[in-house]
Amino acid sequence: MERLDKILASQGSYSRKDVKAIIKSGRVTVNGETVKNSSVKISENDVVTLDGTALTLKKHIYLMLNKPQGIVSASDSKTEKTVIDLVPDYLFRSGLFPAGRLDKDTVGFVLITDDGDFAHRILSPKNHVVKTYEARLESKLTEPQRAMLQKGIVLADGTTCKESRVKILENGDNPLVQIQICEGKYHQIKRMFAAAGNKVTYLKRTKMGNLSLDETLSFGECREITPQELSEIENGKFFSDFEQ
Ligand code: URA
């Protein structure tokens, strides 16, 4: 149970002060009754409306975005368009941030939430939640390159990466490969392939944990992640006994 003003302030772009004034002016109903007292306690099962529109009362929100190229994975930027700018008004609330960054030119699955604990759980390498990417390479992936990447490659600056899983999806001079990692170092995948003597020319995140990017989302579109899907993310762990 939370106070009505606190809940309303957490749902959208209104401050707690604005929310108090809105409630006082009679624009809010709880279970069909106009409520003018900001301190009334509300549970997730109560139906709250603002100006006649029912609000979905959830403590936190979790969104899946299909990120296009050219957008930065930040909460705000004075100069560039961010992933948060792509969230439509009906899903927006204050405190949203991308849980894990993709480079400006990387596309695919970005999880946007206001739940810091959840983000920490899925991003901490200690929890081994797998992030799956598809990478187009500049040249053929040799077996020694694949073995180096899988074993845990050392980057040009001496940073050691944990083991990864690499699978060839399309063979050839510019192969398409799938790579799975459970870390999120800066430019990690591009730097891993560079350290192995290859080059990533296109990168897409296709999966977080066991949850795949919803391919019905066009670039720039997002939708809510269901509670079932959230557990699919957390259950997608990386084990060291994978096939080499
Ligand atoms: N690794 C990269 O190099 N870039 C990304 O955007 C994500 C992982």
C-alpha cells in the first residue's frame, strides 16, 4: 500500500507537488469515487483514474525497445536523441533508464526500466545472465579466433573477458555469428573480435537471458515486458559447461 500522491508521481511526469494540486482539484477517482485527499493508501488492485482515464498502477515498469542505429543509450542528452525519447507517452514515467547500454550504431533489444535492483541483478556479471548478439564480421571467422573468444579473450588494453559462446549462423567471407556473453564492458563485442584479429561491421542484441527480442517491434518501437517474460530474462544463465 502506497500513498495516492506518491503512486501518481511515480507513474508519469508530474512532480509530487503537481500531483497534490491535481488530486485537490477533483480530477482523480479511486474505485469510482472522487478522492481529494493525497494521503489515501492505494494497492495495486485499486482502480485509479486521472481525468477519466484509468492508470495502470505498477510499482515498476519494464519495457523492451527495438533500438535503431543513431540513438544513444542514455537517460538524457542535451545534443542527441536517447532511447528514453523513444518511449511513448502512455508508457513514460519519471526515473526510466536503459538497463545496459548499446553503442549508438548497435541495434536491437534494450531493456528500459525504473527498477534499479532488477537492472543490477541482470547486469552484474556475477549473476551470469546471458546477453546474446548477432555480429556481421569483416572476414571469415577462423577456428583459432573462435577458440580464443570462447576461452576468455584478453583485449588490447589488457582487460580479460570471461568465456563466451560463439556460433556461426552464416558462413562465408563476411560471416554472421551469434555470440553470448554475461558481461557488459565498454564496446565489449567489437573489442573482443578486434583482439581476435577480426572486425564487427554490424551488431544487434537479440536476446537478454532467455527472452528474445520481439521481432514484431519495428525499429524505434517498444512494448511492456510481461512478468512471465521478466523471469525468462533472469532464468537465462550462462553455465561454464557449455559445448565448445
Ligand atoms: N558490445 C559492443 O561492442 N557494442 C555494443 O553495443 C554491445 C556490446
